[in-house]
Amino acid sequence: MFDLDIGLRGWLHAARLLFSLALVFLALVLVRSIPTEGGTAVFAHHTHRARCDREGFRIILDIGHTIDAPGARSARGIPEYQFNLLLTEQIERGLLEAGFRQTFVLNTFGPARAGLIERVSRANALRADVFLSIHHDSVPQFLKEVWEYDGQPSSFSDRFKGHSIFVSMKNRQHAASLTFARMLGRDLKARGMEYTPHYTQRLMGPWQRTLVDAQAGVYRYDQLIVLGTTFMPAVLLEAGSIVNREEELLLASTERQSVIAASVLSAVEGFCALRPQRQARRRLSTSAPGIID
């Protein structure tokens, strides 16, 4: 009887161990079967959705430059402002469709300096939760070459390509700015996009910047007015190089614009989920979203 009892207890112990291992194996199978979006598990994406108060979260999308001061010209002679406008509209649609009803677009006019000051003033008056300025990149003139496109001389540089993200340590919420910038950069990376490292190179001279996150492609740029003087967390995205002839075509496509817009949405969702204390106050506002001219 004693030997039988020992044998029975040993068998029960082994059975319990096998059952526990089976549960662990099943859990691993279930986790591995969850589909991913851009390298991030869907359950994490839905966690952000659950925790984020979209009705109360206020976003400002700043169209870089103005019609009167349109910024750089692409390799094919298209003003940067046109690229900025189209991408901003794509991002805005994605945010509104996802339930971020308090999404505002800043579209200013006039000379460059006056436009900068005006958009900062309007942004601060809106008391948003995050400010994102949309731009497209170029390079200094000494790095460009000349070619002819559509019968007209133009300049290009195929040497560099990729996006870049900037923050300012002068922003009163610079830590939060860096958090949002990292979220955006890492999501872009997860979707297969690469940032440009050329801002770290000495050849850039006065345009050389400090890389503060080598994984997300985030640079420090304290001299940018729209980043340093806005009251809310602020980030500037250079979506890619429009003087690179190949990348210019990609940036003009709705496919690339959709990928960037999806990354912005993902970053906004994650950032929104981290700032619940501000979202309750946003519910008190009845302002409608739209373009602020």
C-alpha cells in the first residue's frame, strides 16, 4: 500500500507538470498567432486605442512654409509647400477617420518669418496636446548637381535620402516632445523606412545636428522657432528628400503618403494614451476641427 501511494503521487505530480507545460505552450502559440502591424503586435495597438481619449485629444498639423514662401524646390522644380500640403491632408484624413476629431491644420500665408510667428501664435492659442510640423527635405546648394527636366534647368542630389525628425530642447515640454518623436521614428522604422544620417556629418557645416536617438532618427534642433516657442510638445518631420530624384517620386505617391500617415496615427495613439490627465480637459472644448487660415 505504501509503494502504491508513492507511485500514485508521483504519477499525479508528473501529470500536473505536463498540464502546466501544455498551458505554457498554448499561450506561446496564441501570442505568436496574433498578427502584427508594422512590427508592433495588434494587441498593443488596441491597448493604445482603449486608453486614449480621442474626443479630448487635440492635435495641430502645421503645413511647413507658405504659398508665398514655399520652401525648397524638388529635383523636378515642384515647391516643397505642395508636398507638405498633400501629406498633411493625408495625415489629417487618417486622424479624423480614427476618431481624433480635434485635429487642426495650420495653413499660413505671407513671408517666411511672419508665417512662422503667426503659426506659433495660433498654435499656442489652441492649447493643443501635440504639435507636428510637416516638411520635406533638401540639402545645401554645394551638395547639388545640375540637370535638365522638362526643358528647364534644375538641381538635384541623389547622394542622400530618408526622413528625419527634429525636437528642440528649448521647448518647455521637451521631454514629451522627445517621447512623441521617438514613437514616430520607431514606427516609421517598423514600416521599413530609414532615416537619413547625413545631418551628423561634418560636411553639413552649420546644418550639422546632434543625433539624440539613433534608433528613431531624432535630431536636436534648438533654433527652430516652431519647436522652441510652442507651449505644447512639438516635433518637426522631414518626410524625405525631394531633391533626391528617386525619393521625390516616392514622396509624391499616395502609397508613401499613406505609410507616413499611418505612422503618425500610431504615434499619436501611443502618445495620447500616455497623457490621460490632459484629455479630460479637452472634453470641455466644443471647437470644431478644420483648417486654420
